[in-house]
Amino acid sequence: MDNQRLLVGIDFSKKRADLALLKSDGELLIRHRAFTNTQVGFEQLKQLLLQSLGEQGFSGLDVAGEATSYYWLPLFMAIGQDPELAAHDVNLFLLNPKWVRWYKRSQPSNHKNDQMDPQYIGDYLRTHRPATVWHYDARWMPIRFYTRLRFHLVKSLGREKNLFNLYLFLAYTTYDQRQPFANPLTLTSQSLLQDPLFLTSLQEGDLDEVAEALDAQSRHLLGDPQESARRLQQVLAERYQLPDGLAVPIQRGIGLLIDTIHHLEDQITQVEGWISAMVKTGYPEVGWLRSIPGIGPVFSSGIAAEIGDVNRFLNVLVWDDKRNRKRPRYPHELADAIGKYAGLWWPDNSSGNFHADEKRMSREGNAYLRYYILEAADRMRQRLPRFAQYYRHKYDQATHHKHKRALVLTGRKALNLMVALLHHQEPYRAKEVQPT
């Protein structure tokens, strides 16, 4: 069977791996077969594949699956590392579920179930074969797990802080507006919020005595105890008087959320320590990015781990309108490709004579990479004058969401520098000051 490859579409879930087998011409060999998503299930799946490869005489094996959480990862690693399957020229393709969903919509209406989905995945592989083959990256995958874990912890911390601020509003309405302390989560503020009886007693106290109490509570770290006391008494006077039945749950919630926030902050610090320790040696890419002022080992690791080897973005054929043929991507197109991969690009929206005045950022792509790029850009604009100037220019141009818009555009500019360092394999060097 010359040049015929066995195509396998797999639909992953926590418990099962449902698959379909097709020929390269689209002929269906097996419409549906289910295996447990375990090592035992893999061994059974492997025997089915070896049997089909032997009986039909296929020249190779192409396996595609949707990137459903991490349910696909163990089975993909098992297939990719199995020596018996490797003898049959195995290619693994990881598909964005959105691609398959839109492909199914282009087909005649049919059922949506585990029996049909693997067939659509296999047929998508046949008609829209991805340019990139998935390989287990033993170098970057462990770091990627750490940096993605930190991402999720940071997002959880943000949610808990938002809920804390809501409870704080209910208990002390203008606490966030009056700002008796630099931050509601400073140690002095926390100790007061967790002792509501003492805090309430400060409302009617003499201003000097309250200021002295706050100064002692803060271990003399308050810049202006008198002003903090005045603002705190304003907060206590302006708060709503809650019913006793509601005040207690809200107060307990504040205390519990403070503990939760501390716990998450400790976990984030622990993960950051693991990241820093792991990239001390053997990861020059992290060093090149870290040489940019403002970017530490964590952000540089997050960016480098998601990008991986920049050459994988170059070894892709793209269409050349001038030559009317496909060609490898040029190095100067590398930043645009990675920006699109991160969702930091603005697709055209036009049809006929219509051209949209405002382009919306795609946001479809690697959310982890986008997060670390923007966090790094926020530090860079605070340390590097040219990025600070660019940020301010875009901030002044924006009519709404000024910081968000300016930061995203600064992040896209920062990505050009990051990609250049990774491509040329060199650390950051500040531009020399030109003589006046």
C-alpha cells in the first residue's frame, strides 16, 4: 500500500480514549473503539495499531488528538516513546479543540458523542494536516509545569483578593477609598481587621491616642500615624451598621480570606524557588532573557519555556505572494509568528468595501506565554526609558482601558526584543548613548 498512512483520531477524556482509524484517502477502517486512559488501555490500543499496520501494510502512522486539559499527555508520551510503534514512523499531532469544532460545523449535521468525535478528528488530520509534529520536550516540559502552576496560583490569588475586597466593603465600606494604610493587606491592617472589637474601640478614641496605638501596632513603621488614625476613624464612622447575624459571617470570612491569601502567596514563593533553582544551569535562553532589566528568573523562564526552540517557528512553510509558492519562514517574521502564537496580534476585519476602524486583539493562543510577556513588559517599561516612553505614548493615545491597551502594545514591542535575543543567542546590551 504505497504511501498510505494509517490515520488515528483520538478523543480524550479522564477515563477513556475513544479512537477511529482511517486510511489516507478517507476510507474508514474502524469507526469507534474505546480504551481506558491508563497504561493497560495503552497496551490494548498499541496492539490494535500494530495489528492494523501489519495487516494493511501502511507506510506510517499519524495520530491526532485534541488538547483536552492534560488528559492527552500520558497516552501521547506512551505512543511517542514506544519502540515498536516508532519502527512505523509515528507522527503525533496535537489539535486545538476549536479547530475540530469548526471543522465539524462545516460538515453535515450529525450526532455529538464519543462515537463520532474521533472520526472527525481523524478526518481533520487527513484534510488539514498540521505543519508541526508534537514531540515530548524533556528539556522544557518540567519547567513549563512549574511556570504554568505559578500562573494558576497567581490567578487564584487574584480571585481571593477580589473576594476579600468585597467582604471588606461590606464590613468597612470606605476602607479601600480612605486608605488608612498603604494597602488593606499590610501587616498592621491585617491585625486590625482580624480584631474587630479593638478596631471598633478606636472609632470614638482621642485622635492622638489612636495614632499612638497604631504606631505601636505597626512597630513604628507608619509614615504618618496621625493621618492614618484620622482616616481610620473616618472609615469606622462611614461604614454601614450590619445586623449581628450578618456581621459575624462577614468578619469570619475576612479572617479566612486573609489566611488563604497568605497561603497562596507562600505557595507562589515556593514554586518560584523551584523555578529559580532549576534554571540556574543548562538554560542559557533564560539567561539571555533575564539580562533584560526588570525581568527576573521566573518571567524569563515562563517565556522561554513556552517558546521552547525558536527554530520550530522557522521550520514551517508559509505562503509567499511574490513568489507564488510556499517557503520557510524568514527570521524577521519570527516575532510576528510567536506573537500570533501568544494571541498578541490584531486580525484584519474587512469585507468588500468595509474595513473595520478598530481591530480587536485575537487573545486566541497560548495564554501562559501571553501572561508572562505582559508581566515582563510591565517591568521593562518601569526600567527601560524607551519602553517607558512607548508605554506613555500609547497610554495617552488610548480613549479607554488606557493601561491595559498601552501594556499590551508595549508587550508586543517587548516581544520583538525577546525573540531577537533568543534567535541570535545573546544577552541584552543597552544601546550606547549617542553624542549630542
